[in-house]
Amino acid sequence: MVIAGMVIISLYALVEVNYYSAIENVSEHPGDTPYLKIPKLGIDESINNKSIDYGIYYEPKSAKPGSGTTVLFGHRTFHGSPFLKLDQLKPGDNVSVEWKGIGNVEYVVENTTIVPADYQLSIEQGKVLFLITCYPLGSTKDRLIIKAKQVKIYPIYTERKPNPQQSNAIIIILAFMGFGTVLSFLYPVVEDRGIIFLVTLALTLFLTLGYFFPIPPSGIETNLSRLNEFLGV
């Protein structure tokens, strides 16, 4: 069971390693990439148009900021957890979207709504921004929707650098290796310590390969779900 637990932990770690090592942006060039900024929550994250599994996702059926209703999605757990604290936003809080060719579009939060997961949101509501995530934390039962009204647009002054969070992937790999090494030395069954240490090395190598050759997150999570079901977790 210890080894099975380590495998499950390594798969969860791999989801984050993939996220931090290979965040997919709307553009390959940082200066062209849109960003979402929420000062109250400490959010200053890139926006992608590929998948919610790569961070904050722009719904392409919605309008770009400044020209209509804009919709952004993000996870609260895993994949960088960009919307972990989204429920802390209150009416009057500032949110802005930085988008090349448009500018820095500033919004003010109007309200918060909790709706069923199958709720259909209209994308014809004027110049507003919707931030959407799962609710409650750790569940996909409902959706938390933050609505913010556009107030002004001003020039972009921020200089961006390529993937400043990439080092987080290395930190996760080293933390996993450290955890496994300590466990192998402290495990009460002396005969199993060597096996646990070898498993730690093998899984660390697995994570390292995931760092250099990212695996599609959907594939990892599918296998993780099957493993959890098999073990009854």
C-alpha cells in the first residue's frame, strides 16, 4: 500500500510538473500573451486558448476584452490552482486583463453567483468579464461565477518574461524525492526500506521525464482516476 500511495502521489505531482514546465500560452512570445491580474488575490497569470489544464483558459466563443462579453475559466485545485481563492472576491474589487493590441482592460466585480455545473451562460451581456471555476473547493458539483463590469482601458506597461514559474516544477520533483528518501530511511519494516528507496528513484525519474517531455494532462488524470477506483480511494 505504501508503494501504491507513492505512485498515486507521483501522478498528482506529475500533473503539476507538466503544468509548470509546459504552460501553453496563446502566443509563443511572452509580450504577445494575454494576462489576467487580480491584485486582491495575488493573481498575475498568463491566459491560454488551448485548455483549462494549462492554467487560465479563454473561451474562444466569447468576445475579446473591450469589445463584448469575455469568459475565462480556471481550476481551483491542481494545474497551478489559479482560481483557488476566487470565492474571496467581493463587489468593488478590481480585475484587469492585459491583451496586446487592446490594452489593459480594467473591470470592477459586480456580483458572485453559484450555479449547477450544466448551467449555460449567455455570452451576449455587454462589456463584462466572467471568471468561472468549480464549487465548492475540491468538487465539480457546481460552478462559481464572478461577474465584473468593464470600466476603462489603458496602455500596457508591464514587461513579461518567459514562464517565470518553470522552476516550480523542479521544486516539486526535488520535494517528492526528498519525501521518498526520508520515508525509505524511517519506514518501520527494515527489509522494505531498500525497495521504497528504489521506487522513489524510479518515480523521481518518471517525474523528470515528465518535466522534459510533458504528457497531456487529460491522459494523466484518466489513469489516476482508474487507479483510485481500483484501490477504492
